[in-house]
Amino acid sequence: MSSKKLIIFIIIPLILVNVGAVSFVIWNKTSFFSSQTEKESESEKVSENNSEVIKPIYSLDTFIVNLADKGGRRFLRVTMDLELKNEGLAEEIDKRLSKIRDSILMIIPTKRFEDINSLEGKIVLRDEVMTKLNSFLKNGSITNIYFVEFVIQ
């Protein structure tokens, strides 16, 4: 009877250790493959986001304006690109270019250095110009304005 107890106390723990080791290996492999699948699906989502529709861009000539600071010693040199909602809007912008430039030249000189020096100030300026231009465009809208050059002296 003692030899049977000895066999039970030796063999059963060995079987349990082997079953545990096999379960551990299988669990790790399945979690590795599921994490790889998640990474692949995430990379597919990123590539889908990167393949957004590229909207047409309309480049404006450079503006050089005095800022509204005391003494009028500071000026801004800015070049902007307009992102258009559709291709047909470029023709309307060509026809209304004088009005567009005038609108921009009426907004920018009212700004002080403190107003446009920070990131938030540039965003406010961008939004203000975009709102003004979109107010009179009929064939579409400007979806974004990109500052290609922004130099304050």
C-alpha cells in the first residue's frame, strides 16, 4: 500500500505540473496571436484614416501688413493656403480674389502682437478669416486655412 501511495504522490503532481505547463504555453501563444491581430487591425485603421480624401488647395499671395501695436513698428508677413471643400470653389475664388484679399487685409491689421503671437491667437485669427471668407462664398466653403509663412517683425 505504501508503494501505491508513493506512486500517487509522485505521478499525480507530475501530471498536474505538465498539464499546467502545457496550458500556460497554449495560453501565451493564443494571447500573442490575439495581440498581433489587434495590432494589425489598429494599423489598418490608421492607414484608413491616412487615406482621407485630399481636398483641393488654393494658394494666396503673401500679405505684409502693419500690426495694431502702438507706434506701428511691428508688421506681419503671412502666406496662407486655403483648403477648399470642392474643386468648383477655386473658380469662384478667382472671380472674388479682390474681395478675399480685401477681407483678409481688413482683419489682420486690427491684430496686435499679443493677439497673434501664441498658438491660440493664430487659431483665433485662422477661424476669424475663415468665417469671414465663407460668409460670402456661394459654391462651397473653405474647410481650413494653412499658414505657410507667419513672420512677425
